[in-house]
Amino acid sequence: MPDRYPGYDVLSKRNTASWNDASRQVIDARLAIVDSPEFFDERKWRTLRAICDRIVPQPAGRAVVPIAAMVDRKLADDHRDGYRDARLPPQREAWRRGLAALEAAAQARAGVAFHRLMTVAQDALLRDMQCGRLDGPEWDDMPADLFFRERVAHDILAAYYSHPVSWNEIGFGGPASPRGYVRMYFNRRDPWEAAEAKAGHEAAARDANENM
Amino acid sequence: MRTNDGLIAATLGALAVVAGAAAITRKSAFGSAVGRRHQPTVIAARRLNRASGLIAASTLLDSGIEHYRGAFHNRAMIAPLVVSALTLAVSAHGTRDARPVAHRLRDSVYAGAALTGLIGTGFHLYNIGKRPGRFSWKNYSWQNLFYASPILAPSAVALAGLLGYYSERLRESRSTGAPRVFGLPAGRALAALTAAGLVATAGEAGLLHFRGAYHDPFMYVPVTVPPIAAALLAETAASRPRKPRRLARWWLRLTTLIGFVGAGFHIFGVHREMGGWRNWRQNVLNGPPIPAPSSFSGLALAGLAALGLIEEHPHA
Amino acid sequence: MTVESNQLHDALHVPRGKDGRAPDPLRVGGWMPMREYREDEAVDFVIVGTGAGGGTLACKLAEAGFSVIGMDAGAWWRPLEEFASDETHQDKLFWTDERICDGDNPLKLGSNNSGKSVGGSTVHFAMVSLRFRPEWFKCRTLLGYGADWPLDWREMWRYYGEVEQALKIAGPVTYPWGPKRPRYPYRAHEINAAGWVLAQACEAMGIAWTETPLATISAPRGRAHPCVYRGFCVTGCATNAKQSALVTWIPRAVTAGAEIRDLAMVGRIEVNDAGLATGVHYQREGQWRFQRARNVVVAGYAIETPRLLLNSATDRYPDGLANSSGLVGRNLMAQTNQGVYGVFDDEIRWYKGPPSLTLTEHWNYTDTGKDFFGGYAFMAQGPLPQAWVSTQAGNRGLWGEALLREMQQYNHQAGFKIVGETLPQERNRVTLADEKDQYGLPVARVTYSLCDNDKALVKHSIDFMSRGLDAIGARDIWAEEDDTCHLNGTARMGDDPATSVVNADCRSWDIRNLWICDGSVFPTVGGVNPSLTIQAIACRTGDRIRQLAALGEL
């Protein structure tokens, strides 16, 4: 995937007027999350990490975002969303059951643990889950497609896109208080926003981003 | 523009402008050297240089801020900065020049400024018309009048140029009787021009203060005091005064003052935006425009010059 | 998350409206004096909920001289110092207690539409402040669907004006639709690129558009700063530009002598043998307590209001309070919120500024060319990354490389979403589930299914908006077909005790000192965001209560 905002690092604004103390505290804490489980046992942790790697395949040569640990903390705190499809159990139970069921499917299909599968096979299993083609006693009436949409995709992607690394990737401005934005019109960028690499002018974008 | 470069450039520019403005408004330039020995036309011309310089200082800062906000997306957006800076410089020169002759460089800079202002107005009109894409008369909406290129702003540059150009003509006027410029009585014509400038500038302040919903009662000052000054000037231009126009004089002095006080209000306005001066990079752009009110001071000074001419020569 | 600093969560654990003082949200670390009432002394009004309905009514009643206590289950925040620019962290503003959703179209609640803090959902709403189309107040008679309101639009027009002034709504100089309205107190904000995309599309489709009237100030107001266009509006405004109940009605109410109790979850309304409400049982600081009151107002929004009424059932009222019609909890109306999106060559950067700076109400005010009842507005959008990925993944099923590639278009994306009218249906309802929440109260079960008319409206809107995007050269246009937003209904007002729960004054038919004042009372929802109408109704209710008291009819 091309680097669309070369050299852009939202953290370089940490000590500017774009960040208030509250934002600094929140992001610092998020960056301090340790990549190990508090909620899941070792086995489910390995499955979860393998799933996270497929839902968000992170580019090599970049600090890895501990997505699985972020999902794990949401469950450790049992921090809920405020609604639950009646066909799903509460989130902790949904995750436990779903991960066990996916493991069972991997064992049944290939005789190995999910995290040992080739990525192609992992993707195939996840796609089957997404389409509701996985079932069995392990699921206990929990629809696999619903689990995929409401828990797997929802929780993993919410975790990734709460991390500054993902903001760099998509050119999002990140925290913005007290300073917001001035230039509102098409193709106008405030000096504290990510510069996009235009074909043939990548160096200019990098220069702008690194000297923000 | 990189942060530091921009910051340094802005600081140097501001310092230059303040120094220039200080130079033209300095009393000593007029003090003892200005006396009965000098022709009234030259005195008026130098006062006009001062007025022109003050307006140029205001437009230099204002267009600098506003065009920076517009990210100088069109190279021509640098033009008003260059022209205003030159106008400021030649005006400073003019205030010290007591010779009763026009100066070729000053003359051409002033003419250039007047022309730039007119072209700029055209640019701004066109720019608004094609937002957000196709040109349409519907685009002259409140939204675009508030937030797109300000229609009246370039005319401040034109005004600075025009007043300066007028000052050169005034120096040239050789008539022993009432001085005339472009075949018109010099004082009256200048009073009329200044009155028009005051009304237009008050119109712009009115528009932008309407955008700010007149949230502070002091925001009514620039839409009341300068128009009254304009009316007094117009009345002076239309009549043949026999005694000193004391009310007009004091009202113009008041208008001069509110220009500077207004800038002070705007500085406070930037402070009371979110993040205050710590967030200056946003608030100087999104808060009230600090240099804008001093245009009133410049125009009021021009009005005082006109008043001086008229009082000196009842037929001027 | 666990490790996220706790002091930013203090307000969730320690009540602030106590000991004779209340937080002053407009000053860092500020406090203001607050009157306190004893629990054994019956106050004139105890109001459950302090959002658009309850917060507004608390202010009106306190200013009319009544003794008032407002209770809110949520925290009393100080936005300037406690709101981070962060979607995850700001979850603290939402009702994230469990609710169970079923039906053909199970709703998404929480961050989508449910607030839990002093100020309620107005702390995180998108500030869109629209008036109803006048005909909607008589839509059964005039337009042939839904139910008539017991209110007259001309009277409501006056109350809309009162609310717009109170919130210093920033809106267009002239509004293109409906009868004449007074000028908005503040001018419209500068339109961002995402807003201009809507303007272009409307021009291309030959319909009118305008700047959205927003409850965020475009110029200073008192100690509140004007908007800085930071774009985090729906996660709470750290600038205090947003004119939420938290920074408008609540401080006014406290100044006028109301007491607001934060972190006070009301679980039950007590009714005596005479069939009158005597007060509320509420939990605060881990204890169940009882506050006596001469009148009880329920203002918990379309889910918590029926939940509380149902949970207050007694032998005398076995189906819950105010429920002789059987309509408490029924006729829940979630407005549809479908969207279309496309990619542009231009940089849009839709994270800047309030998300919906422009809108069109064309299909609210046009009755021809429709194969459905009701109307919809559609508005420019500006989702933050988490909201956007949830839209992408939830609707298109994207994940992996395909998703990451799509997300990289973020700054070139623009689109519109509707606020669509849905019809009242008795099958759409709030009931009590067996599961219990952290207070030991049964959680709400929310059952929701769209009807054919709702689906026809959605189809019409998606088709129209897609053509609009296509007409201005957007690429990769796609539709988000599954989303809903605001919640209304569940305790409708009307003229007939058999077919409504409250009368025009928001007074329940069954229990004369029990009132309901929030979006629950809407008989229909219209195609506009409900907050302005809720506040206008609250203002009217406040005035009516004062009049009734003067007549001795309370």
C-alpha cells in the first residue's frame, strides 16, 4: 500500500495547541498498552491475535499496533457499547464462545490451531464466518455472521482506528483542541494538517509533514 | 511555508509596518518644519501621504493575514502585499518631502496601487462568482460575502493609491488661488473621495460585524461613527464654509481614534477566542482582523487633510 | 480502557452537584452556588433526566419560581478540561449500559443516539436545530398519515423562536422552506468542503439547499468561545461553542434556584393510595434513596422514559404508570439515517468543522414525486475515523487489505445522510427484559422493524442522493443502507386518553401530577432532528405549568 502521507506523524503535534492535557493523557495511556492479555487465556489470545492480523494486516517496517491487547482491555473492563443484538450474548461471552468456535472450525477443517493456518486458509475461515457459513454446537445459537459483524469487525477496527498510527495512515488530523482548523474549502490544508503526496511531488509532502 | 519561516517573516513584516506607521505619524515630521513657509497644498499633500501610508499599513497586514489564510493558492495573491509595502514606503518618503513637486517614483507606485486595488476587486468578484465550482450570480450569497474573498477589501489598496496619487497632484497644483486637482476644487473633491471611502469601509465593517451578530455593543461603533464623519465631510464638500468646521474636525479626530481603539478591541477579541494567544495561529486568522480598523484612522486623516485645504481656501 | 487516566473519569464516580455547589462548565475548575433541597421535604417538581426535555423544563420551572430538582444518571462534566479529542475516550458521554435490541431491524444505540450525562444527549448531539414543517403537527388530517398532534404550529413557532434565541442558533439569513421565521440570532458558519459537495449536488439536481441551523456559536457569547471547527462535535465539544443543555439551560436553572443531582439513577416512581405520585426512588453513591415531590416529570428520552414508567408498576397500575392506554413503550420511532458516499479528486478533509454544515429539506416540503408518506432531510457528513470504519465495515463488509485501501480515501470522501421520517407502529416498542443492569433494574428490550413505507422512503432517498453525487462527478458511489438515528415516541401526546399517554401539556392522563417531557411524547417524528422540537415543547410545558398553577389546577 502506498504511503499517502509520507512522514506524517500525528504525535509530532503532541506539544502544540492542537492537543490539550486531556488528549495527551488519553493518547499517552493508549500508547502505553502492553501487548499481553488481561482478559483472555493464552489460547484465545493466540487466536485473537491471528484474527487481528487478518482483519488489519499491518504493513511491515512500522511499529505494530497492539490491536489484540486493545480489544482485550475493552473486555477486561467490560466496557460495552450500550446495545446488544438479542441474538448475541453479552460481549465477554460472545468473544469466548466465538473464538472457541473458530478454533473448533480450524481443527475440523485442517487439524491445526487457527493461528497456525496459512493466511489464505485463515481468510477463508473468516469469510465463512462473515457469511454465516460456520455453525456447530460450539456456537450455541449465536449466528456466526452477527458475531463477525458486531464483535470481530466492530471491536477490532474500533481499536485500530483509535490508534495514532492509523490516523497517520489515512491523514486524519488527530486531536484538535484548543486549536481546530481554519481552512475549510476544497484542497486547502492548514499547516498543521497532513500533506498528501501528489504524483511526482512526494518529497514536498514529506518535507511539509516532517516540518509540521 | 514552514512554521518558522512564516513566523519570522510575519514578525519582520509586522515590525516593518509598525516602524513605517510610526514614521509617518510622527509629529516631528510636521512639527516645527511645517509652518507658514510651506504652501497649504504641500501640507495637505503630506497629510495625505500619511493617510495613504496608514491605509497601506493596514492593507499590508490584512491582506497578508487573509491571503495566508487562503494559502496563497494563486501567485497573484502576493501582489497586494508587495504593492502595500511599496505604498507604505513611498508614503513615509512623502511625509518628509516638503518640495512642491510630484515625485516620479511615488507617483507611479501610487498609480500602481490604485490599479492593483481595482484589479483585485475584479479578482475577488470573479472568485466569489465561481464558488463552489461554476460561475453563477447566485454565489453572491451571505455565505460567500462573509467567508469568500471579501469584495471591498482590495478597494482599500486602491484607496491608499488614490489618496497618494491625489497628494502628488496636489503638490503639482500651481494655481495661486484655490488649488484644483483634475479640474476640481481640490479640497472638496478630496472630501468627497474620503467620505465615499469611509462609507465603503463602514459597509465592510457592517457586513463583518453582522457576521459576528453584533455580539458586543461596541461593534456598532464603526457603523455609526465613520458614516457620520462621512456625512459631515460630504456636507463640507457641498457647502462654502465661512467659519472653521469644528464639529467635522473633532468628529474626524474621533474617527481616527476609533480606528486604533478598534484594533485594540480586535486584539482582545483574538485573546478571547478558544486557546487565546497560545492558539494564535488559528485565532489571528479566525478571530477579528486586527489591522482592519486602522483603515478608518487612515481615511479620517485624509478627511482632516481635506478639511485643512478647504479651511485655508474657501474655494478649494 | 483501564489504563486511561482516571482523573478524566472522576465525574463518573463522585457526584459534583452536592454540598451547596455545582460545577460551572464555562470556567476551568469553576463552581457555582446551588440550592439544595431536603429529601423529606416535597419539592414542587422532581425531573428525571436533564437533557433537551428535562434540562429545559428545569430551567423554565425554576425561573417561574417553583422548587425543582433535576436528577440525572450521568456525570456532570467540565468540557474545557475533561473532554479529550478522542472517539474512544469520549464514550463516557454515552449510555453504554446494556440494552437488548431485536425486531427485523435491531437498533444501534449508545454512541448513536443515547447520552448519559447532565445535559443528556445534547452534550454529544450534532447540533442540527430544525423546526418541524407546520403541516406535521396535523399530519393525519392534512397529509393522511401518522397521528395529529394536540399542538398548534403557530404556538410552536413562537416556542421555536424562544429556543433559538436561548441557544443563539447560528443559521442562514433566510431559510428557504416553510413559513417566515425570525432571523437566526447568530450567522451561519463557514461551509467546509464536505458541505459544498452537498450544495453542488443540490444545484445539479435543481433543488434548494442551505446552511444548517446549528446550536454552536459562530461568534463569542458570554464566556463561551465560538466554534474552532475541530470536528469532534459528536464526541463532546471541548470548546463550549456547542450550546448544549449542559452550558445553557442547566446553569440558568441552577442560578434560578434548581438543584441538579448528578449520578442519580431513578429506578422507580412512588405512587400513593390516592393514585398520585409522591416522589422517586433513586440510587446515588451506592445507596437507594427517596426524594419526595409534589410532581414528577419523566424526561429520560424514548427508552428510559417508558422503562421507568413500566418498572414503576404497582398493584393499582400493574402495566406501569400512565399506561391505561397500553401505549407506554409503544410507537417507538427511530429516524432512518441512510447515507450515500463517493470519492472525489479534490481533498475534502471532512473531519474539519461541524459535520453537517449544509442540508436540504426539499423532500420534507415537497409532496409530489413520492411513493411514500413522510419526508426526509439530508445533510453533509463528516465522520471521524472510528465512525467511518464502522460505516465501511458494517455496511460493506470490508476488512483486510480491501478495507485499509478504502480507508486511505478518507480525505477524499464526501457524502450525505438522511434524517428520515418513520411511521408510528405499535409493534415497535420498549419493554423490560429479564436481564438486570448494575443498579439491579431490568434492562430495556427495544424491538424495532421498518414498515414498507419506511423502506420506500429510504429507497427514494438513496436513489436521489446517489444521483446527486453522480451528477457532480463523484466516483465509487455506494449506499449505507442500514442505519438509524434519533428515537422518539413511546409515550405519545394526544387529545384522547384512549389513544395517548399525555395531553398537550405533557401531563399524563392517568396520574395528574405525573408529567412526561422529552422526545417520547412525539406522535410522529417528521424528517428533522428532534432536539429543537423537544426543547420547544419543554418551554411550552413550562409556561403551561405556570399558567395551571396560577389557576390552581396543578
